[in-house]
Amino acid sequence: MNAKSTRFRFDLRDLVLIALLSAVGGVLSTYVGYLGNLINRLFGVPFGAGQLIAGVHILWPLLARAIIRKFGSGTMTGLIKGLVEFLSGGTHGIVIVLISVIEGLFIDVGMSMSSRRSLSVMMLSGAVASATNVFVLQAIYFANIPLALLIGMAGLALISGAFFGGYLAWDLHGMLY
């Protein structure tokens, strides 16, 4: 086998790591979703304030992509994480699978920008991936919310994704190595 063909194939170690991170991420994301609803109630809004912790959802696919370093590992982790979250009673139902796949795809694309695992690349990938959930949910559920609210929610998700996703994944990746 040449180097190019093994770059896109997952070995058993990769698949086990994807499964483990997906399981942990899916179960924890179920509780994060309920915590987000609690934050919305504390702020007195029906939705949006929970985006403060949206980055926790993308920590797991981002960490998998950083460790495995193969395109598709973020997407696969997102898919399985979404299925686990759905099956463990997540707040968004089956839609969470679509959201998680799209977030994983953005992580794969973002992490492909550089061969180095720099903090800035991981934070940018985390920020963009986290903000995508706002637009997917907007397209599916909230068709008529004001643009200012949509931008505010996306801004919160960007910040959360950069810190809770990108920075924490970078830090965990560093601690593991």
C-alpha cells in the first residue's frame, strides 16, 4: 500500500477511537442540550442563550480529527455522536444526526487547512463548526426569527466553539501526547 491510500483508510485503532469519542460525546451532548434549555430559561428567552455552551458538542469530533489526522474522522465521529445523542434522548430528536454530520464535515474541512495542529486552526475549525448548528436549526425549525437574533446566536456559538471546542480539544490533544 502506498502512503496516499493509507491516508484515507481507517485502521482498527482509528475506528475504536472514533467509537469511544462518539459514545462519550453523544451521551454528554444529551445533557449539554438539557443544560442549554436551562440556560435559555434563566435568561428568559425561548432559545438562543444555550449557544453559550454549543462548543462542547463539537469537542469530540474535533479531538478525534486532531488525533487521527485523516479526512473523514471528524465527520464519522459526528455521525456516530449524533446517533448516540439521538438514541440517548437528545433535545433535538433525529435532526441532531444531521447537525452533527455537518459539524463534523466542517471540522474535517477546517482541519485540512493546515498539516500542523495549531491552536488557531483548531479554534477556527471549532468556531465555524459550532456556528453551523445555528443555521441548520434556523433552516429546519425557526424560519422567521429576526436576523439580529440569528447573528447573535451564531456569534455566541462561534465564541463557544472556539473556546469549548477548539481550545479544549487542542489542550486535551496536547495532554494526551
